Amino acid sequence: MLVVKTITIILGLAFLLFGYFIYFHKKYNLINGFNADYKAGRKDEKYAKIVGLIELILGIVLLIIGIILILFV
């Protein structure tokens, strides 16, 4: 169970940081292939903001789950 708690916390932090940097600091180069697709016109900034928001929310959820696992299990 210790492995599950550790993996959940680490994944939560990773998603939270990536989502934060993409959504708030506009580091779109963290998204695989975004710069090439942006230059080709296949993707726009709205797509990058959605990806950043999804990663940010997923990171928060995973961190909360990890904390609940640590406290109650």
C-alpha cells in the first residue's frame, strides 16, 4: 500500500506542476508536438489551455486522493 500512496502523490505533483506551467505560465512546449501543430495551424492556444486545465485538475484530484490514502489507510 505504501507504493500506491507514493505513486499517487508523485503523479499528483507531476500533473499539478505541468498543468500549472501550461495553464498559467503558457509554457506550451511542455505539450508533445504542440509547437509543430501550432505552426501548421492544426492546434491553437485554446487547445493548450484546455490541456493545461485538465492536467491541473487531475493533479489536484490525485494529490487529494494521496493525502486521503495517507491519513485513513
